[in-house]
Amino acid sequence: MLSIAIFLHTLRSDWNNGNAHFLRGLARELGSLGHTVRVLEPVTNWSVENLRTEPNGEASLAQFATTYPDIDLRLYDPTDPDLRNELMRELHGFDAVIVHEWNERGLIDLLLDLRSELGFRALFHDTHHRASSSPEAIRSLRVDEFDGVLAFGDALTKIYKERFGITECWTLHEAADTTVFYPREAPTEQELIWVGNWGDGERSAELREFLIRPARRLREQYGPEGFRATIYGVRYPADGLAALADAGIRYGGYLPNLAAPDVYARSRVTMHVPRQQYNDALTGIPTIRVFEALASGIPLVSAPWQDTEELFRPGDFTLVSNGEDAYEELNLLLDPEERDNAQAQIEQGLATVLARHTCAHRAAQLTRILTEEVLG
């Protein structure tokens, strides 16, 4: 069995931090395989501090603690003058240290320095688009000095190999934590649910075309009681909120990720609206919410997205090419006479996730990478 340390921005908070979704499940499943897993994060960070400003922020932090009591999570103070000695004690005897890309350069410098003394292997873990959109920012994190890179899609792995000259690079997709995301029985409260942030201009036009305008048409068609839609997320600008209100869509604000399975259960259909980078330079990488939604047993309609790695099977979800198609497919999935078709999609999508895309699958894959490629 291995001893693995994971350094990340935060596991406690998922406020504008979708990385926490997967890393929580990965840490749990690595532990289930018998590995010693230690997760380390700064005692204070912007995601936790922003979460605490939300009305349900403290409840979200408490829900994380009660849901994942099995994760060995340790907090450190980046300003502590004795931090080097503290991390020496924390990492003594560890085989591997995984450093997520949302870490500060100062911490990375310290960890790479400690590697030469403690003898562990250090892997850089990337679940973002900066290697493509801001390569110098990633280069400044000394990625070429790590023992390897874990990238969350083949397109990103290719970038690290071809643009950064890193030969030891492996694709490790995100996945659903099926200890949390699974089908639940609940009364229907709304027809359409979408969970995600506005996207800093990276998908604003797509949200208007594929989500907001079709929702407006469906509300006009069925009336406010026949079609109810809710969007959850943070950092929505004034014009985005105005667009939701104009379409009759309820804005639910921050939704703890651990509460998402219950919200999916009370909804009829959801959507995948990828950011522009994942239809351009990083094709083939879905948002983690695709895995989580399918694991929860809800039909999904996707805006244009190329599944270049064939992660899913035709029929796992419905792919549309424009806003008109999105309206037609949402309308079809909501049609009472088409319930059998919607149920067939639910069952197939769930089966695909359970067969290929759980955190348990990724923990087993990471174990193979570490034992056969990194430490072997």
C-alpha cells in the first residue's frame, strides 16, 4: 500500500471550486483501497472565506465534515515561519505528493525542495484550461521539475507533452463520487435545473442561447406553474441575473455540491453548457457535473460538445447543436408521453457512469500510475 499526500486549494469548500467535488471522492476511494491518504490545505483561503459569506455557508462546511469523516484533512498556515519543519513532519515516509494547480508558487517551491530530502515523488495535477489559455502562468509553477503531470483530459495531456516537453504525463479524468451522487426518490419541484457559474464571459453567450432562451419559451408554452426552472451558482453579474429574471428563471444562488443530488432528484431534466475552451483547445473534457448528473439519474441535454475520447455512449445524454434544438429536446423530455424514452436515457447514462466514471475507477487508475509508472 502507498502513502499519498494531496495539496490543494481547499477540500472543505466548493464555492467556485469544482475541483473539490472530484478530489473529495478520489481521496475517499484511495483510502478505501488501503492507501494512507493525507490532504493538506491552507487554513485560510478565498473559497472558504467566500463560502462563509453565504447564508448556508457554515452549514455547507459542517455537511462536508459529517459526509467525509474518513478523510485525513490537515490545515497549515502558509505564513508560519516554521512551515518547512511542519511539512517535513507531515510528509516523512510518504511515497507520493500530488500538487493541484490551484496552489501558490511559494508552496510549490517548498515541496520541490523537500522532495530532495524526503525522497517522495511529486506529481502536478491539472484540472483547468490555463495550460492552454495562460501557458506562462502554468510554466511559472515549475511544472517541468515535477516527476510527472496528471491532466484531466487527453487534449490537456497532449499540451503538456508537446508545448511543455513533459514526457511523463497521464490522463486522469474527473468522475462522480457515487458515495454521494446516486438516484434518489423525491417529489418533483421543478422541470429544469442547472448548476454552474456564469463563467467570467467564457460561456455567457452559450448560457443565453442553450439555457435561458429555451427556458423562456417553455415557460410561455406551459405557464409559470407548468414549467419551473432554477439556476444555482455564484458570481453572477447583474446582466446575467436580469436575463434570468426576464425569462422567469429562479436564481437559487450558491448550492452546496453535497446538496446537488437531492436537487437533481426533485427536477425533471438538466443541461451541460461547457465553457468555450472545452469546445476549442481542450475538446473532449466534460464538466464534472455531467458525471454527477448522470450518476444521480436525471436526463441531460448538452450544448455542443465533442466527446473525442468516447467517454460516453450515444444515448447517455442528448446532444444538441443550437438553441432551437435545445428547446425541442427539452420539450420532448418533459412530455408525459415520452416518459419511457426519458427513463431509458436515465438508465443508460447511469450504467455508463457506474461502469466507467466513478471515483473508485480513478483511484484504481491512479494506483496503477503510481505503482507501475512513477514509483516502479
